[in-house]
Amino acid sequence: MHSWIIDAKAFEYDRHYSECKKNNHPFIKARKNMATKNYLVFLDMATCSQKLSEKDQKQLFDIFASTHTSNIEQHCEITSEFCNFDGILPTQLNKFLVQIYEVAKNQ
């Protein structure tokens, strides 16, 4: 099973969510924002019955901040249960997904 799913149809997201829940993995999906051509990444911890500590939340914010470039608008929302990251450059996407997965998985 892949650790995340990118630009899929709704039924593929549902299937991936079920697999994450079955295997006790965090659910991570990424989809392209057609207006900006950058990615919106969503991390959900409900599938693995865990929560992100304050330290993990700060680490996720630091990872997000390190992908920033001055010519795009970025936004993130990070809680103990879910995270939204908007404005991830396509060239940074795979590296970003690997990093947030490692933080979320190492609970």
C-alpha cells in the first residue's frame, strides 16, 4: 500500500482511507489546486487512532515552512487530529509527503 494518494477520484480516496484504517496508518491525500497549480495536502490521524503531540505539530509546521517560496501564497492548519497544507510546489511534493508521513507514523 502507498503511504499517500495523489490526484485520485473519490472512490480511490475512500478505498485508500479504508486501507489506512485497516493498517493503522495516517491518511494522507494530495490534490492539485487548479487555480494555482500547487498542491493541497491533507493529513488525517483518525485512521490510526493517534494524535499529534505539540512537538509533532511544530515539526510539521517547520517542514511546511521550509517549502515556502516568496512567489506563492501558502496556508496551513495543524491540529492534533488533522492538518491541511496549501501551496505545496509540485517539485517539493514528494519530499514533503515523505517528511510528513514520517512524523505522523512515528507516534
